[in-house]
Amino acid sequence: MKEVEKIRCLIIGSGPAGYTAAIYAARANLSPVLYEGIVPGGQLTITTEVDNFPGFPNGVSGLELMENMRRQALRFDTDIRTGTITKVELSAGKKQITIDGGKVIDAATVIIATGATAKPLGLPDEARYAGSGVSACAVCDGFFYRKKVVAVVGGGDTACEDALYLSGLCQKVYLVVRKNHLRAIKILQTRVLNTPNIEVLFKHEVISLWGEKAVEGAILLKNKEEEIPVSIDGLFLAIGHTPNSKLFKDYLKTDETGYILTINGTPKTDIPGVYAAGDVADPHYRQAIVAAGSGCKAAMEAEFYLMENGL
């Protein structure tokens, strides 16, 4: 018979949402247990510099920010554990999580903070330059490319929004589009095409990157036959994100991409006592400060739920 542990508040995933939820839940005496996931600290740990998180006037590395949040959660006696969630069973009356195919957690409340993963191009060079010229967040990292030349990959709304944002900071922005048209809404297409320092490269693909310590340029394939070298200082990926929600899809409502749907701007899901915080439920903002705020709300909702139900 498998070991079953009963707890009041289980937090799945770390990062700004998970650690903030843990801080608030622990301060409310919910005795939270947090499983960090495969990447403790989440995607922010590979961001070299975070310049837009309040309270750090000189900026802070993503890794340091996450380590600080983790230490703060531990300070209030959060039980932080390693382990992989391999199975879930969620309903109004049953919230059981299986760890590594063995131990079972029976939780009164569950906060899902598993994040989302940027879709990669699949280039061999991509991982090499992560945090050194390759980024999946223009709002997070655009500041570091002021008056420089960058490229954005993608043709949808996000790619056009990123290109427009970067055009206000950078000397030049290439928008690299695999197809011969943009998929973004018309107003974004018009703005992009009418912005002087944005050059749209239709029917182009990035096939490799170069640079000694950071990105210095890219090789583009035009019309699937002609290789063109382009000097750039940064490459921004805008071909979409994949929410890490696969384990929960059989129990919770999601949108067509897989983002967990929450109720009326709260972190509540359609199952009472189950909450979604951070990027796993946010297809729009994907910012550390937004994720942290949603983690706070999730913990507070868990506290209210436990009190209302005498748990």
C-alpha cells in the first residue's frame, strides 16, 4: 500500500508564482509543501539580468532573485522538496498527487505554478546563447539592447508586439517571418510595416547563430535556398509558449493552447480548492511581477477556502 501524506496546502512548481505562494501560505500558518519541479526557480534562473522587478534599483540576476525568494519561503518554514509529479487526481472531494510514481500527497488545497516553456527554434546554437543574446521575453530583456540591432522570430501577434516594443529601444529590428505573410491582427501588421526601423524579412528562417561569447549574428535561409548572414546583437523568440499543464488537462479547463482557465480574474479553477498561478494560467503578460502577484492571490484564496471549510 502506498504511503499517503495529508497536508493543508500543496504548491506544485517554483519560480515567482510558486515561491510567493509559499511565502504567503507559510505566513498564514498553512504549513505549505512545495515541490520545486525539474528546474528549481523556473525559467527566470536562466535570465542573466532582471531590471524591472521592483525593489532592485540596480537590477538583479534571475538566479539571485529566485534564490532570495526561496530563502524567504524557507524562513517561514515552507517545506521545500525535490521530486517529480507523475500523476494527479483532482475533484471537489479528492486532491491527490503522486510523487515519482510512489508517495501520494492528499492535499486540502493545491496551487499549480508549473509555468510555461518558450518554444525553441531547435537550433544547435540556441542553448549555447541562452541568456547571452537569445531571449524569449522582449519586455524583460529589451532594455539591454538599446541602440543595438536585434531580430525577432515569428509572424503572429506576440512577434509583432515584441518588434514594436523593441523598435522604441533598438537601432534596428529585423522581423524574421517564415511565411510570406504576417498572422497578426491587422492593426499590428499596419504598425509594424509603417515603423521605419523595423524590416520585415518574409520567407526567411534562422538556421544558425554565431558569436564568440554572445550572439553577434545569424545565418538566415531565404526562400529555402539562399543563405544570408546578418549581424545582430540579440535574437528574440516569439513563436509561442507551451504551458506546463499536461498533467492537469483531464481535470481542469484549459484554452486551446493548454493554459489553465481561471475564474473572473482570480486564481480559482473550476475545482474548489485548486488554484493556478503564474505563467501556466497567463498567456498574455508572462512577467515575474505578475506571476508573483498571482501566487500571492492563490495563497490567500487557499487560506480563505481552508477557513470556510474548517480544514
